[in-house]
Amino acid sequence: MGDEVEIRGSRGQGEITAGEDVFPRRRTPSSPEAVIRPALEARDVDKRYGSVVALEDASVSVAEGECVALVGESGSGKTTLLRTFNRMVVPDGGTVWVEGRNVGEADPIELRRNVGYVQQEGGLLPHWTVLKNASLVPRLRALPDAEDRARSALSLVGLDPETFGARWPRELSGGQRQRVALARALAGRPRVLLLDEPFGALDAITRSELQSAFGDLVGRLGVTVLLVTHDLREAAMLADRIAVLHTGRIEQIGTPEALTREPATSYVSRLLGQAGLA
Ligand code: ADP
Ligand code: MG
């Protein structure tokens, strides 16, 4: 495994390793169409809750292997848009595709087993051990090697399965819990990951440790990522492109450099200014 990467946080805790034997690498697209077709695409999506417009004409796409961040203030529609991709939210209008399949026509159970999802606050089951939590998706798929996959995924996120597997979520630090939530999403070996504020509730040091470890990990795995965050600096650090959401509408999508160079709206300028990125 000469191709292995190893990252250590500043406190020497929990490296994240990515070896080709435990996770399928991104496949080389075999046709020109495969190169062009995005792994994730939402087109003209609308969603209302009573009189609240959560999403209006929202369109975004994520190329295979790309990381796109959805950025916006609380209530701007980030979680709603993210959850249209695993059909936990059904849009009122517009279309959503995952790996070329229309989500509206997909079996939601099957879809959720193939799309990794880390929900806001992690969503670990408190009465399940770390190993059982991490093996949830492969167990739902009735895979005989579910626990082995969970152990591999825990190692990937820098948690030794022998040390942490038998613990309860309450016996972990916030950063460790987030690692378990990420391991649970990775254990199904998805090609697509949906992450909702995965570093949201962490202290600054843990947060920056996990951010850099995560950035290296997804780069190594070649997985496609849609990442929700309210933190523009985090988005600029981790994402290839940033989509700025404001009151349910996408204000601008572009590389961090493009947003800084040429903000499309005064709202984007203001957001960049507040983050110290203008
Ligand atoms: P964000 O993730 O950016 O904080 P959300 O996507 O969670 O925002 O919410 C967008 C808007 O939709 C908010 O005004 C929120 O209150 C509303 N909303 C979200 N989910 C529901 C729901 N299930 N029922 C009613 N309103 C909702
Ligand atoms: Mg949210």
C-alpha cells in the first residue's frame, strides 16, 4: 500500500488513512457523456412549507469527484436542498438526478443505501455501540461483511475499531462522534456523500483538525461530495466550488476565487466581507 496517505492532527490524534484496498477509487469515465454528466444535479427546484418558500428555482450540479459547498445563513434552504438528493425532501417542482437517475422515480430506500448521508448533529443512535452505528448501512443491505466494512470505515476516519468499537456515543468527544457519523456514511462505500454541517458543533481546534483530515480523505477517495455549511471560510477551504443560497435562491455558484474576484450580487459581497474573504 505504497499509495497510502496519512494525516495527523496537531494533537497527534487520529490519523485518517485511505488505502485502495478498503474503498473503490473513482472509476475512469468510459465515454465522453460520462465525463460531462454530473454525479448530482438539481434543476429548477421549488419547495414550500405553507407560506414559507424554502427553495425557489434552485439549480446546482456536482461533477463526479467534485466537492461543492452549499453556503448560506440559517434558514436559507441548505438542508432542504441537500435532502432532495436522497428524497428525504420531495420538491414541489423541478427535477433532481443522482448519478443520472431521476430521484423522483427512484426507490427511496435503495437510493438512501447508495448515497452516504451525514445529517446535522450526526444522528448517531445513542443506545447503539460505535461499531453497530458504523455498520448500519451495510447491515441494512444485509451484507455478510457489514462489521468488517464498519471497522475499515472507522480506521479510515482515524478511530481504532478495537479501542472505540464497543463504546457508546456518549463516551466520545464531539469530534470523535462526528468521525463515527462520517464512518457510518462511508461504510456503505458510496460514490456520493451528502454532508450537513458535519463540523458545525465542534470547537475551533477540533474543527480545523477534522476539516483538514476530511479534505485529504475525500480527495483520496475520489468521492463526490455536496457539503452544507454556514461557514464560508470552511467552504473556501474544502470545496472546489461554492453555491451561495439566500432565502431559497442560489445567488452564485463558482470557485472560491471566482466568488472573491467577481461577486454576482451585493449579498455575496456582504457574505464574503463578513467572512474576511472580500
Ligand atoms: P438551512 O438548512 O439553510 O438552515 P432549511 O433548509 O432547514 O434551512 O430551512 C429552510 C426554510 O424552510 C426555513 O424557513 C425553515 O423553517 C423551513 N422548513 C424547513 N423544513 C421545514 C418543515 N419540515 N416544515 C416547515 N418548514 C420547514
Ligand atoms: Mg440546515
